[in-house]
Amino acid sequence: MPGLVRSEFPVPMGEAVPDRSDPAPEVSVVLPTLDERSTIRDCLDSLLAQDYPYIREILVVDGGSTDGTRQIVASAAPRVRLVDNPRVTAAAAMNVGLSEATCDLIVRADAHTLYAEDYISRSVDALAASGADWVGGRMRPVGGTAFGRAVAAATSSPFGVGPGRFHYSDTARDTDTVYLGTFDRSIVEEVGGYDEGRIQWAAEDQELNFRLRRSGRRIRLDPEVRSWYFPRQTPRALWSQYFNYGVCKASTLAKHRTLPYWRPLAPASMVAATGVWVFCSIRRRNLLVAMVPGIAYVAGAGAVALRLGRNPGVAPHRAVGALAICHWAYGLGFWYGVGRAAAGLPFDTAPRRGR
Amino acid sequence: MPLPQAARFGEYALKGLNAGLREIGQAPEQRQARRLTRKIKRRDPSGPRVLFLTPRSWAYHVQVEMLLATALRLRGAEVEVVTCGGGLEVCDRANSWEAPPMPCRSCRTYVDRSVEAFGLDPDPLLGREPPPAWPELDEIGALDLHRVVDDAGTPLGELVDIPTRWFLLSASRDSDPLGPLTTRRFLRSARATAEAMRSTLDRKRPDKLVLLNGLFFFESIARRLATERGIDVITYERGFRPETLVFRRGLPASHYEISPYWQRWKDEPLTVEQQAELDAYLLHRRRKGHPIFDFWKDAVSADLGGSEHGRTVCLFTNVTWDSAVLGREGAFGSIQQWLDAAIDHMKGHPEDRLIVRVHPAEAKMSGKITRESLGTYLQHAWASLPSNVTVIAADDLTSSYDLMEAADVGLVLTSTVGLEMALLDKPVVVAGETHYRGKGFTTDVDNPGDFGRAIEAALADPAALDRDVEAARRYAYTFFFRASIPFPLVSEPVPGLATLRVKDPAALAEGVDPWLDVICDGILNGGDFLGVATC
């Protein structure tokens, strides 16, 4: 690297001398990766800078990155351990990580996320204080482009993503699912681990949380557990992501014959109702009536976007675009997934071209 | 993005119209420039080679630079103009509320058309091919990015430090989730810019380089590379008085450092006329406050409550990402540390009170709302503030001038408020590296210990601190008048738009406008850019 500085990883995590009279538990961090070169360094920096002294290991479980991710991770050894994930997916990575981890308490991490210095300590504290089985924080999206800011605003609003409290709640509460999480691995093993084979990729966390809740476990959202997530920064990438989320819900429905929560039905119903309305209107040759759902949607989304536009840096027209993509891609993805399930086709357990 | 305000619809309409006209090179100032250029009789250059760096579509600065370029050509200089050309991942043309993507196409169109309107050929630095990737940057940790140097040894990390924070509208780059991402974007852009700038300087070999501010993205790189090559670098900024400019040789004009001028006039009493001139200007400042943004338009008088308190100490913050502050925090590592230290000290003096006035620019600078609000910082850092500490938020309409008058002591980092308080004969404790530090009318501290001792002394007896209102007035006159040169040839009727006031090229010729002569003499012959002495 001519001209560049040598950049050591920060913070003497491994050099801290834990006071073992302290009852605080040791933790293993499990971080699935696949081609994360542009974000992995900052992600690891933020994990290595944690104020929690009892982090025994950070396991980066890599699905075969070819972009240099593995080299960056390897340079953080021995505090960070690179583990191969031959089955590629995030669900498989979590199962590999759980089997490799030497601690019972697991922190599930994500490479597109930066963690507050007290992320792990607050997670551990919240787990102990609440008596819950799984604790996670709010998903705090950070937009790095004009469209990314609109996506961040849309996905932090109940109007954008429905009542998924981990997107916007400011109060600690039990909930149905959270972003990432800290948990004892035994509870995951009890319900059979992450599902690698029957659900669409990226559905693993919410599907696991669904099984945990069905088995009587408590999922806890604590907004003081802070991390920052970089959402998709282009309309195309956002469309792909939300279409896949829709398929994820359909795959969960296909597996469990029920949904973990009613949220997916809102965009799915909107898409279905719009389709029926437009079809009927066109059959009656009334194009004006056929346009009514579109006009109504734009009016409604426009009103929400004006509200989102009060956030600095969020242009209302981009917010309308982000809302529309989230809703329509999700709804269409859901029906696409339902169609696949009805046709007996398997779901994609791994992304086709990276994640 | 704040919603449109009904009161500003006229401004929006004007800007919209102007944006459309810029697209076709027909903005009023561009048409005026063409009319002006048509009347100019060309003469062969015989003087120094002067290179202007005009990279962004900041209309006021583009027009100032092109007018100066024209005036220098009329004085025989060989003038060339370097523009950006576009295509960078990021620059400081916009900020993190607005970009990326950067508005390169409209920016380039305005700059190039404006330069051409003055009969000059814009020479773009970039834009011919996309900047090369720099994948190795992904391996550098966020805390080390400021140490990055490129293959030629240029300390890009250091040079993009201020522009990155300015872009982020936050000085706390290391704890900002957008910090590492943005810094890498700036470094990649800086690498491409530095490479192009080296090539341009070596090809053109100018004698003089004229550029804005000196600390911004393009300018910090150009200043560094030009200085390495022995080129005479002249920087300029807007003066504090309306329609004035400040010029510096070699140094960033934005630091407003006037020590050489002060040495010359520090012992010279002001005349009656000068006293009156200064008083009139200070009154204007009180009414308006800022050359561009009208902070005190709807200001209300401060009600500072009863007299149950002992001393009143007023602390005036800066905007954290202001280039006048970054790297000049002096006694403290950051504004936040300085604030904490002040509150900590006042906690031990419940009988006295501290009023923290958060800079109104945090909330009132349209399009530049801070991402690092000190009011929010105080809420988080001090779950419960001591009862004798009051915070006046950035959007509070309370006039800072009333606070200055009510205060027994002022605390500032680099704010000009410190100078204004000294002019009111108030003791001021200065913690930062500001231009009026060490001039004999403020108490300047070098470390947190001194800061604490100064507060203690002030609370015991404010009169014990250094004060010298006469020296402060002499300094203020030197600063506001002598060191800034009137330049009414370009105005900014609405922020972002520029008007050329020159109708006849003869107005730019040597010997017609004494202020313009001072500027041109400073650029071409090393004159001292004095706004008063020669006139």
C-alpha cells in the first residue's frame, strides 16, 4: 500500500484484564459476511472499540468473499477469528458461528452496521434487567446519499414500514422481533437453530424470533442499544431488498401456515386490491376509474412524504419514491412468494448475486 | 429538508428562474459579463502569470474572481482560470443534507459559462475520465484516515479534515456514523484532485495563485501544492462588513489573522470620524449580525430574571464545524470539552449563574442546519444541568447583544462576540485561537487549568480580568475597516445569487477604483491589502 498509513485495529480488547469477581458474562460476537469489503473495516472497528471488557471472541463467518473482505478480517487476528461458511447464507453463518462460539452468550452482528461503544454492555445489561430471552435495539438507518436519506426516513416511519417497533420505538418493550440481538445460544438450539433450508434468504432472524415466541420466549426491544445501519442507497437496490422481504414473509407463511404478525398483509392487500380494481376497471373500459388507486396512493404517500420531508436532507419527492418502492416491492414480493409456495417451488435460500 | 416558507416564495421563484437561465448561460450576471467583455480592449499580457482557482458554482465568488481576473488583465497580467470539471464522488460544493450525488452538471455549467462570459477559457482539472478507484482505503481504520498520504507524499488526510467536517456539518467525525464513509469519499476525491492540480501547476507554472478561503477542499490542496512549488498564494474571504473582502498572502484568509496590521496601528488613537464609523458599524452588527444571514431579524429582548444571582457569566458557542474553529480550539480538544469545563466550574458556584448561548447559526443558516447541535449535546451529556446554568437554544429569539450587556463576564472560544464584549468594556475569557487573542484586551487561556482559574478570578472580581476598551476599539477598527477592503462591484441580493454592478470596463482600469487598485497591487506586486491607509 504505497503512500498509505499502516492502520492498526483499535482498542486493546484482548489486553483488558477482566475482573472475574464481576458477574458479567463473557460473550461471543458472530458476524456473517459475504463480500463486505467497503463496510467490514468500520464495522470491526466499532466492535473492537466496545466498552464491554468480556468479549471473548469476534467470529467473522464468511460465505466465500472474493472482494478482499477475508484479508481485512484476517489482519484483525487474533482478536477477530475468520471462520468459513461453506453453505454461504446468513442463516448458515449463524449456525456455524453458534457451533464455533465458546461462550453461551451470543451477540449477533451485521457487517452493514456500526455499533455504539456501549452496544454490547447495554445489551447484556438489558438482558439481565428485563429477564427477556433476546434483546435487540432499534434499527437506526443512516442515509449516505440523497435517496439513502429518503429511505432512512421512510423506513423509520410507521407509515413506511408498518408498526414494526424496532424501526422507530423510543421506549423499551417486549415485541415480536428486533434488529440483530443478544441471546443465550441454548434458546436457539432448543428451537432447532436458524432455518437454512425452508425459508427465503434474509428471513432467518424474524422466522427464528417467531419460533422463539411460539415456544414462550420473550423478545425485548431496548432503544438504548444503539447501532446505525446503512440502508440501500439506490431505488433498484431498495426494490430488490423489499421484494425479497415480501418473499421472506411468504416463505414463513408457507413453513408455519401462519404469519408472525399481520404487517405483511397491508402492502400485500394493497397490491391485491389494486390489481383487482384495475383489472375490473379495464374490463369495463373505464380507464379513469382504473387510475383511482394510483391517484389515491400518490396522494396518501405524498402526505406522508411531506411529513418525512421535515427531516433535514429528506426531499419529499424522494421520500414518495422510497415509500412506493417499499410498499409495492414488498407486496409484489409477498404474492410472488405465495405463488412459488402454491406451485410447490422451493424458496431461494441463498442470494443469487451476493446480498 | 425544511418545508418551503410562504415568506420566501419570492426568493424561491427568483432562484428557480435563475437556475433555468444558468442552464443556458443567460443568468443576469453572465449576460452583464458578456456586455462588459465586449467593451474591453484587449492588450498583450506583460505582467505576472496569475492563476485563479474557481471550482464551484458559488455565484458570488465566481463573479468576484472573474471581475478580479478582468481587472488584473487590464493591468497587464496573464490570467488563466482553473475550474473543477466535475466527476468527483464528493466535494464541499454541497453538504451532507444535500449530497451525494453532487450537482456536478449544473455546477460545471454555471462556472464554465461564467468564466467564458468574461472572455476567459476555463481549464477543467477533472471530468475527462472518472477518478481511479482506491480500494486500499477500505483497509484503513476511521481513526487513521486523517493520516493518509497519497503516492506523491501529499497529506490528503490532513487536507480534507476541515472540508469533511464542514460537509458533515459536524466536527465529531470519529463518532459520526457517516464519518468514515464520508472521509473515504473525500480522500478518493482529494487524490484525483491533487494529481490533476500537480499536473496543472507544473504545466502552467503561474507566479500567483488566487483562491477562496484557503481551507476548503480544492483550495487546501491547491494552496499546499502551490506553496511547495514556490508559487505566491493569495487567499480571500468575505469581510465582516457588507461588501468587503479580506485578502491574505500564504495564510488562510478565513482565519482573519491581522497581527501585522495591529502592530502598525495598535498605539494610534482613533479619530472622531473613525470612532463614529466604528459605532455606526457596531450598531449595524447588532441589528443584522451576519453579512449573509439575518440572525437578529425577529430578535427579542432578553429577560434575565431577578437579581437573586451573584455574577452572570455568558458563554457564547461557535458552530462546531466552522472552519474558523476547527483546529483552533486552543485550550481544549473540542467545543464540547470547553462547555463541560465551564459548566463544571459553575456547578461549584450556585450563587452565580452561567448562561450558555448556543450559536443561532446552528438553526438559522438555511441549508446548513447543523448535525451536531450543542443544545442536544448538553441534553445528553448533562442529564440534569446545575440549577444555575441556563441554555439558550440556537432557535431562541433572544438577542445575544442583550446577553452581552447583562453579563459580568464573557466566555468565548473563537467567536467574534468576544471582541464585541470587549468593546462593551466587559471582561472576556478567550479559550481558542481567535484573531483577537493576545491583543491585550481579553484574558487568554492556554489550558483547562488556566481556564478554571480565570473563571474563579472573574467570579471573585470581574474587574480583575484584563480589559482595555480603548485597545479593543482600536483593534476593532483595524479589523473591521483597515483589514477589509470594500468591494461593492458584486453583490449578493439573495443568498446564492450574484449581481454584477459594473457597467463599464473603465471602472476596472487602473487608477479609477482605489479599492480595486489596492487588491490588484496586493496580488501583482505584493502590496499589503490595506482597506484604509491608501484611501
